[in-house]
Amino acid sequence: MTEPELPPQRAEIEVTLDAQTITLKVPGGAANLTPEDANEVAGQLLEAAMLARGTDPDEVDIARVPMQYVIVQAERVPLEGAPDSDEPDELRGATRAEVHCWIKDQTHRNGLHIIAGTVAEHGWVVTEILEQAAVTRDDFEGEYLQYFEQALTESEVFLYEIENAEGEE
């Protein structure tokens, strides 16, 4: 397999690809990067260039958020043709849920798409976004800290706080 051709480059900056190593050469030095590191550097460079030009990266939704915490309100959607007996006991009679979501390394908009899709796969529809914020480990303590930690390795974690028809959790 031949290496892909890289785009044209400026004379004083050189990017080369050798197997799984990307080398970035600039005046005064060079850095060998993994594909993941190269993606991170590229994102940081693009964001810095936009800021330098006076463009807010959040307005064009290109800035990835290391970890975002989103709380949404969701309503249960009965699945066509699925008997109630197929539902787990904790979902029988469920009508609404507040869903706490931890989403790693996505833009705000992508995070919402992931949430809407995942929630829909489980028979719910998002009806309202209650909160969306960039967070760090220091923002959590107690029970919710474990979900933040889990999202660091699994990229997405969802916690459903379910209400039944009588309004009980």
C-alpha cells in the first residue's frame, strides 16, 4: 500500500507521514505525532487561527469540548407492536425522564445529536434541553463523579431518572 499524498506545504513547515507517525517540522525543531495527537494539534491550531481572525469557534461549532454535561427532559415513546411485558419492570408505566449525559470530546451540536439518537434508541424522545455545559472532574462529587469518570473511558454515559405516570421517581 502506498502512502497517501499530503497537500501542498509552505517551505518552512513540513508535514510527513510514515506508517502511523506524522512528523511536523517547523523552523527550530520537529515533532513526531500519533494520529490522535495530530488530530488534537490540528483542532487546536484551527481554533487558535479562528480566534486570531476574530471568529468565535463556538459560533461555527467546530470547537470540541473535552467533556460536556447535558441534562435533557425526555418522554417515553411506546414502541409499535411491542407488548408491555417486554419492558423491564423499572420502565413499566414510565412517562418522563430527566437524562443526565456525559459526552467526551465532541462539539456542543454533535453532543446533542448523540444524545437525541441514543435516547431515541431506548424508546424516548428529547423534549427539552435543561442544561449543557463544559465540565471538569472538579464539577462533580458524590454519585455523579463515577459517571464522569466512566465517560472518560467510554466517551458517553447516560443516567435516566425515570418518572412514572403518577409522577413518582
